[in-house]
Amino acid sequence: MAQPARKIVGSTSMEPELSERSREILGLISAGIDSLEPSVIQNMVANLVRLGEVVDEFNRPEMLDLFREVAQTSSNLRSLIAELRELQETGTMTALLEFGRMIQAIKDSLTAGVVTGILQQAVNAVSMLDQMQTLQGDRLVTGMIAAMQEAVRENKDKSPQGVLSLLRQLNNPEARKGLGIFASFLQKLPAQLGFTN
């Protein structure tokens, strides 16, 4: 029967002397390995090989670049989280979520008829603006506003006029011209609104 190499070589071995505690740990590991079945050892070896492959995969230049990029974006993620926390603390996030829910509810309640009606109103509004532009309606509106502002300034500090004083002002050709335009406007308005008999 062959003797262990340690007994043959003697104490001049190259192995360093182990402490009593280290010998106990090595003995325990050795006993554990000896008690394992071959299939378990084979499985452990296969897992170690897979672990080595994973480490090798992570060691590729593309993966290292990806890790560097993730490390650089971590500061951006921290600032984004801080901003989201601030939005939540100020209540802005809640308001935004409620607004989003309201928009979703409106969107869910829209039927084809409602959408068609809204689009028709939008088309009518654009058409009316186009007509106003063609007929220089913008000039009419700004002229009316300017005339109203000027009239308010003129009468701001005056006491109310009597009926006779107002009637005398109607002798002014400009006033009669304005009244004629206004009277003509009043005559044509019911037909445009569909109120004629």
C-alpha cells in the first residue's frame, strides 16, 4: 500500500505549515467534497464553467462600454428622481395625473357625432375668420373699438346730456351717417339670424 506523499518526503515539504484552525477548515471542506455524489460535483463544475463564461461575456468591450454608459447616466437618473420627488411634494404630480385622467375621460366620452360636431364648429370658425379677413372685418372691429374708446374719453368727465342736446347732435352729418349705418345693420340682422317671418 502506497503511503501519502507527505510521509515519504517528510517535513521538508514546500507546503507552509497550517494553523490548527486552517487544518480543521480544510478537513471539513475535504469531508464535504468526499461526501458529494458524482452528479452533484458534475453540476457544480458545470455551474462554475457557466460562471466563467458569464464573466468572460461581461469582459467584452461592448459590455464594458455599456457599464460605463450606465454609470454616467446614473447621475441623470438621480436628478430625474429628485425632480419627480419635488413634483410629488409640491402636489404638481397629483394635478398632472388628475389632468391626464380628465383628458382620458373626455377622450373616452367622445363619440363619432361629438367629434364631427366639434370639427364642424372648427371649420365654421375658420370660415368666419376667413370671411372677416376678406371683408376687412378686422378693420371694422378695430375701428369700432377705437371709436368706443374715443367716445368714452370724450364723455368721461361730462355730466349726462339732455334729450334736446342729444337730438341736436343728430344734426351733425357724421352722426347721421353713423346712425344710418347702424339702422341698416339693425334691419339686416334678423334675416341673417333667421328671425324673418
